[in-house]
Amino acid sequence: MYQQITLVGNLGQDPQMRYTPSGVAVTSFSVAVNRSWTGQDGQRQDKTTWFRISAWRRLAETCSQYLTKGQRVLVVGEVEEPNTWTDREGNTRASLDVTAQTVRFLNTRAENEALAGGWGQSEGQGAPAGGGADGDAMAGGEEDIPF
């Protein structure tokens, strides 16, 4: 059996990279996926679903280096077992953990610099606009986006 999930959303926090005891890089970050619709009563409704993403090895290093809070990304990966907990008010909550196979950076260079407060990396440095990471290789271009 094979299952795969594709998410397009915004990073909720800066990525956190660490290494396993055997020296393998792993980066974790959260992605908010927003959905809007008009209800039967004509009122606009919004829903945000959060996903916790883990990237491994070279993909982890690339994500840690180039991603920041607020950036738009496309993540393709495998869903792990749901994680459930009880919040402060006693409500049961759940989140889905995803192991990333591909991460594409969807922001343009100008959008990245605006997120960084206008003092982003100088021209010619950093991730290519519209670029991303696919396993161990960099990939990019709007023609690669599947929608």
C-alpha cells in the first residue's frame, strides 16, 4: 500500500533542525493550510488545519537554511499516525504528522525579502525564487508546480 499527501500552506514558525545520535539531520516545522468557503447562510467561513512536518537528511538541511516563518510552501509526504492530546480547557485535540519527501518554496524572492523585513539576503544569494527541495536535489520553476 502507498499513501501520499500534498499540502500548500504557510509556515507557522521557523524550522528547528537537530541531529539524531547517529548524525542524521532532521528539521521540524509546522504548516497552516487555510480553507475558505461561503456557508448556506451566505457568511464567509474560514478553517485552518495545522500539520507538523519532518524533513530528513539533505532535505532537512535545505529547509532549515532557506525556510522562515510565514513562507508559502508545497509539501508532499507521507502521513504518520495521528497525534492526540488534551488542551488546557479539557478538549481533545489532534494533529497530523507528515514526513516530507518533497518541499517546494513558493514565495518569490521579493516576498521572502518582505518577510525578512526588507533586509533579506543580497542579490545572488539564498534559494532561487520559486525553487525548492526534492529529496536530495534542488528543483525549481513555476512549471514544476502541479496546479
